[in-house]
Amino acid sequence: MGIPGWPLPAVWTIVLVAFVAVLLLWLGKTSALLKDQLIPQIPAAQQTFSLARSQMAWWFIIILGGFLYVFLVQALGPHPDFTAILANIITPQAVALMGISAVTAGGGAWVDAAQDTPEDSLNDGLKLLGLCNIQDVAALRQDIASLTAQLQAMPQNPVPLPPDMVAKLQDTLRDKQLLLQNYQDRTAPFCSQGWFRDMTSDVDGTALHRLQALVWTILLGVIFVFLIAKTSRIPQLDDNLLALMGISSAGYVGFKYNETQY
């Protein structure tokens, strides 16, 4: 049953794509699915968003939605030939867009691995402090909570602890609190500043190559969706548009090699 005035394929496509999009957004916010994952000591929810990974997710949603819509339009028509339908839905241009986004993500990951970045320096410094991953940070917080509770419960303890043991516990708690504060101060500049700022900024502020890649990705995506809705087919974009997308992505990867990221 569809919405009055809305074709049934459009309704089903919107429902299915909305479900996948909401799932991706939820995973992107709460996990490292769409994050750079450069500093394992920072919780996944606080890591910076990756432009390349977000671009991959964007084109995945758009092409998935286009595939479902075109398939349903043709499959619900008279005498559908499913073999022919499946063979002709995806165009070379759609494959190229997915490929460009995948190469961009791969190139960005290679640059991050090849560079000696501030993230690497922070990671090495935290490892020297005994904080190799987020589990170590969680254990530190648990130790602080346990020591705090132990010290707070001492007045009710029927057998008082020796003063030297109390002093040792207080010193241990103070050291761990200082370590946690050090961790928080050093990782704060590398935590997410929000999706848009993560997409468009490096350590020096808004970066033109990032903003350009983001704008062209969104604009071509909107055009792609419009043409699908208008023609009920996956569009065959002009080669110049694909070249523009490729140049924008190449510029992002190239400039990324010299940028210092959050």
C-alpha cells in the first residue's frame, strides 16, 4: 500500500534507503565506521569523521537507492525480464563513482599510514604512559573510581588503615588522576569538532581542498538522485563530470599528504 500520489516503487525505496541511512548514521556516530581511527586511545564516538569514508557512504546510499528504485519500477511492470533488468540497471558511470570514492578512501588511508603525523606522536606518547588503547583508558578510569570509593569508605571502616597505607592510596589516586588529566588535555585537540568541521577543516582552519571535495560530492549526488527520479533509470553522467569528481578527489588526497589534521 503506497502513499496517495506516490508510486509504490518510490515508497518502498524511500523506506528501505531510509532504514539503511539511519543505520549508517547511527553507526557513524557511535562507532568508528565513518571515522579516521588514527588514535586508538580516543573513544570511537569522539574520533574525527573521515571525509573519504563519508563520501563512500554517501555514494553507497545514493546508488543503492537508485538500484532499488529502478529495479522495482521495471520489476513491477508488465512481463518483467529479471535477467535483463539486473544486467542493465547499473551504468559504468555509477561504477566509476563508487570506484572514485573507494580510491579516495584508500588513498587517504595510505597517506595517514605513510606520514609522520601529530596523531602518531600523540599515540607514541600515550603508549609511553601505559595507555595503548581505549581499554587502558577505561581501566584507568575504573582504578580512579575504585580508589576514590575506597578512600571515601574509610571513615566507616571499623578497623582503620595505618596512616602510611592511607597516604600511599592517596598518592596513587593523585598520580592516576594526573595521568587521566594529562590524557584528556593531550587528546582534546584530536577529538571530533562536529561532522561539518571535521569534513572541511585541518589544524589551520577551513581547507579549500576539503570544502571543494565536499561541495562537489553533495552537488553531484543531488543531481544523480534528481535524474533517477525523473527518468527511472540510473543516469549516465557526462565524462567531464566524472573527471571533475576524480580531480576533486585527487586534489583532496594530494593536499592531505601535506596537511596536519585534527
